Amino acid sequence: MPAMKLLVTGNCQARPLMNLMCGTGLFEPLDPIILHLADPGHSKKYEESLQEADLIVAQKTDPKFRVKVLSSENINELYSGKTVIWPNIFFSGQQPFLRYFTHRVQGRLLGPFDASHDLRIFGDWLSARKGMAGLIPRDSGDYIAAVRRLSLDSLRRREEGCGVIVSDLIEANPSVPLFFTFNHPSRFLLAKAAERLLARLSIEGAVVTEGDGEPLAAYRVPSTWMTDDLGDRYRGRAVVLKPGGGVDLGAFREFDADELRAEFFRCYDHQAAVLDPSDIRVTPSYPGFDLDGPMSR
């Protein structure tokens, strides 16, 4: 029996999931479609891939996704007999202080973790440089528990209408390293998602092998599963300061806690003129637990 042609659509999780499924020997991979890079001008090419596939594993999108042909609702409607919907495996509970920073004028604000920032370090910088009170308690079990609960609730909503879920695994394993950042799950969790997809399809004889290495572990950020949280070692990128407050990303390197803090401070000092919390949008957003609210001050 020839291998089924497999097409996976999704974010950065799509290719690792495809590789795990194809590792069973039951599938022939088609080039995955990475949704945040998708171009409406390539819709015809996407349609050809969707038609060619024997099995489509489509990540759930907003019904109004900007490339209509790739919205999970559209794919499921046109190819329901060969489509399974999977969720964006996004969870903040293991990195409760991590947020993307987007400035209302400057756009993405870069630092050692690309556009991701630790609210505690930013709060310390605001306190030291601008006289603002620290935004986030450094050791707040209530804060961490609240973000975990809010993020699990959000994931469960995203799982509605999907053929597989993983929120139960996340809830049951709070101390297991399941995420490297909030949208970079571990190979273990992706393998479990692949196993559940195959079970959903009633495909017999499929054995998902995790293999070696972590495809989504480019960054190592402060995480609840670390031995000493901010006392551990991290992996990020050196920042390259440009004239006029600009920041570029340099080579990957390791940081201890003091080095990480110093590199973020160097970056924030260079951009100090525009770093007002009221001008920064954070993602994911948990009102009252970001740069606002009683839990944040």
C-alpha cells in the first residue's frame, strides 16, 4: 500500500509534527504550509497542495484568516473527508512572565529573546531607570497559578472543534518540561499530539518515535520547570545596538541570570526614550496580569 500524502498546515509547530507523523513510515510529506508566512497571492498553489494531499492536518485558525483558502473552516468544509483539525499548542503556564512586546510606533521590540521579554526584568528596569514601582512580584505563587489557569482556559477554547486536544496532558504534568516558550512545545508533547491524531484516524500499526533533539528549543527562557527559575542558565541572542535606538539580533549565546538581566538592561537603556508601558502591547494578554492591574503592581 503506497504511503499517504500528508499535508500539515500551521505555525512553527507544523514541520516538527509532520516529521513525527512521517517517521511512522505511513506518510509521504508534502511541503508544510506555514500560516504566518502564507501569502494570499499564492492561494492557487495552496489549493493544489490541498487537492493533492490524501490527509490534511490543518491547524485551527480564525474563520477570517487573511488567506481564505487556508482557514481551517474553509479547509474542513471543502475537504472534510480527509481533514483533521489540530489546535495551536500555545500555553503560558510554564513561562508565566514571558510576553511579546509590540510598541505602537516602533513595532516589535527586540531583545535577547527576540521579541519576547520577561516582565520581571522589564519591571526592574522601569523601577531602576524611571522610578516606577516594579510591575511584577518576583516570587508570586498566586500570580503564576493565575496565569496558568487563564492560559489553560484559553487553550481549551482553542481546542473546541478540533480533532485532538492536549490540554489534559499539560494540566496533568505541571513540572515536566513541555514548553520552551509559550508557543514552542517539546518534542514529547508534539509526539503525543501525533499519536492522538493517528488514533483519531484509526490508523493501525503506527508507532510515533520521539527521536533525539528538540526542534523548537532555539531559545531557553525562564521557565517554571527549571531548577531555580532565574538562577538557571538561558540561551538567547546578543543584542546589537544601532544608531537612533534600533536593535538587531546577534549570535546565539548562553547567559547566566546576571548576564541576561544586564543584556536586557543594555537593550532597554538604548530604547529608553520610547519605553513607556502605556505604549506597549503585550502578547499573550491576560488583563490584570500584564503591565496593569492589582496582580501586576
